[in-house]
Amino acid sequence: MPRFSVKWVVAVVLIGVVGGAFFFCEYLIYFPTILKCAWPKISHARGGEGIDGHSVDSAVRAMVLSDTHLLGAVGGHWFDKLRREWQMERAFQTALWLLRPEIVFILGDIFDEGKWSSQKHWEDDVRRFHRMFRHSTDTELVVLVGNHDIGFHYDFLLVNSVALHGDGCPICQSVEKELIKLSRDLNCSLQSAQSGSGVMDGCEGSQLYPPTPPIMLQHYPLFRVSDAGCTGQDAAPPEERHLLFREKYDVLSKEASQRLLQWFKPRLILSGHTHSGCEVLHDNKYPEISVPSFSWRNRNNPSFILATVSPSSYTLSKCFLPEESTVISVYCSAGACLLLLFLAHCLWMKGLLQCLSLCLLGKHKSL
């Protein structure tokens, strides 16, 4: 074979290996992984028809993720930012294209440095977020705030679950007042539907909602001692599960948690913040699911929740994203293949003896 032809063949093979590894790791890998996921179906046995006559046809398909932690200008390394944000963008866009959710919830900690950012850096972070999590008009995006977005309670009060610490601050009082009113409206809606006699006594002026227990979404989990009872491949590492949680920092306080449960009696709570998955049953009747982080920066195996929700029932499934270790392994394998191809090319072109003779000649001259 002519010399130039061999060089072209080697060049084509090298480009194929590099390009194939890049295309697989940066684009293709998300498709077979997310294609394994499917929307859970609500069975009639669990409540296929709601108490107000709604059927499973009225169910909503919701995608729930948490803790994206977009890096900022203060402590974010450019390569870390590029790598992890590309992963989240490709994962999110692929999931939208394949699964077609009607609504997407992000449970807080959108940004990593929100409470430290300048106005200019904040605006840049927001632009990046809108680019990464762009969506069509037939998909609604609902975003909650987390402690990394605007700070902890003692720095700047959050306007979601952590505004319930009971310390009498003005914004806390305002939030509690709104939640009490909402709780009253929901309870009146349930009582009116169950009695069938219209507005109940004491419910005059209340706003009517669908007569079903709500699903509660928040960034902070309700109070629990630790993750000791959490299991599964996305649970906290075994060495971290028995670490005690701090109230008002890792989880909501006992008082705030009990008030939320008493006010709303939710059929389900979805929370984030811990970066790990967990299932907890509060008071033996209120289930809570902690949604793991969506970013490789926080865990090797990110995931999100697929929820099918009807007026009287719900069902959930978990969708795992590609593991970062898999992508690293593919790139390392591609690098090893390149090295072997290079060595094979060298031996084929010059021959092993010629390579050795050149090496020995070089050593003789050096002496």
C-alpha cells in the first residue's frame, strides 16, 4: 500500500475514534438512557376516578427536578461550569424532546452563588439558565427558590418553605398569613364537595379549589433526624446517612413541618436540597420524596421524577441520567485506543527492528 494511503487511513481511523467518542458522550448517550424512562400510569385500583368525577384522562404529566446549581463568577471554574452545564442542558433538552411533559418543576437551588452575585453576574446567570432550560410554549416551567438562590433564612428570608421558622419576622408573618388563608380555602373546598350542600358555615368568601388534598412542592425537606432510613441507588452515601440534620439549615424545623402538615394534610410532598434521594412517611400518612440533584457536580448519577397526577391520585417513577463515570470511562477507552493505534502505526511503518536500531543509535551518539 502506498505510504500516503496508509497515513490517510490512520488519520481517518483516529478522527473516527475521537469524533465517535465525542458524539456519543456529548449527544447520543442521553437518548438511550432517557428512552428507558416512561410515564407512570394511574391504575383504576388506586383511584382512576376522582371524587369530583374527573377521570384519568384529566391527569397531568409533570417532570420534577432539583438543585441544578449553575456556577457563578465567584467560585465557578470555567471548565467545571462548561462541563456540568452542558450535561444539564443536553439532559433537559433530550428529556423534553422524548417525554413531552406538560409542566416542569425545579425545586430550588437553581444557582450556586445567587446570594453573592452582583447585578451584572446575576443577569448573566439568569440568561444562561433561560438558554439551558429553554422550552416550548406547550410546556410550563415553574421554579422555586432555594438557599443558594437568595440565601439562608438568617441572611435573607426565603419566600418558600423556609419562611416558616416562627421567629416573628415581618415576611414570615406575611407568608404564614397567606398559607393559613390557603389552608382555609382548601379545607372549605373539601368540606363543600363532601357535603354537597354548597358553601359551608364559616367558609363564606373563601376561594374554591379542586376538592382534593394538595401535592406540596418545596426546596427544604420536612424535619427528619437524618437519612439513616433512606435506601436506593440515589440515596446518600452510607457514611453520610447517619449524620444528624440541623433544623432550619438542612431541614425545616419540627414546628414548621408540623404546621404545614396540619394546615394542608398533603397527599404528597416533593422536596430537594439534600442532593440525594429519600422516601419518608410523616405521621404514618404523609409521604415525602426528596428529589436528588440534577447535576453531575453534586452526584455521579443524577435523576429526576416523572409524575402523573390526577385530581384524586398520583403515581411516580424515577428517571436516571447517564453517570459521569461512564462518560469518563468512554473517553479513557478512546484515549487508550488512540495510543494503541499510534503504536501499531509506528511499528507497521518502520518495523520493530528499525525502531530499536534508531533507539540504540541515539543512545550511542549521546555517549
